[in-house]
Amino acid sequence: ACAAADGAAIGADAEAPAVGVAPAARCYAVRVVAGLSAAALGSIAVEAGADVSDLKWEIERRLGIPDREQRLIFGTQVLDDGELLRDVFGDRDEVEVGAVRLDPRYV
């Protein structure tokens, strides 16, 4: 499992769902920024075998943004919940993801 900045395990051995988690833990360092302002919100370590919904769950747990209110953007692509992070991020070790928070009245 990957280790977060706070030392918590993320992935197969963590509380997060282990959906799609690969046996050999390759980790991404994901820097989460506010979608419109690019202000840093935090950094999260997550396994390459996790999917976007796992990343959203971890953002909710660590940053307090409910997963249903999140739209995550990588480059120019809006990420879908079922996409595997290894398919989205490829061989990069560190990535930056924009998080747009939706109004809860409309989700």
C-alpha cells in the first residue's frame, strides 16, 4: 500500500475500497488543486491500480470535499469514476489534478 503524507496507508490495506488495486503497489503522488484558481488543496498518495472513485473517496476523507460534489480534471480531461488511474496517469510518478466542487443542490 502507498503511504500518505500523514503516514496512513492508502490502497489495498487501507480503509478505502480495494477495487482494482494491483498486487504490486505502484503509487502516484497526486497534488490536488482547486479547479478554477489552481490553489493547492493537498497531496495524496494513491495506488496505480485504484480508480477515480477511489481517489475521490480519499479526497473526501483527507480534504473534506464530498465525493459526489467532486469533478476531477487531469489536463483537459474530466475523469470518470470507473477509470483506472494507471490508464489516466500512465508512467508519471507525480500528477496534478484539478478538483471542481459542484453545488450540492445540483448533484
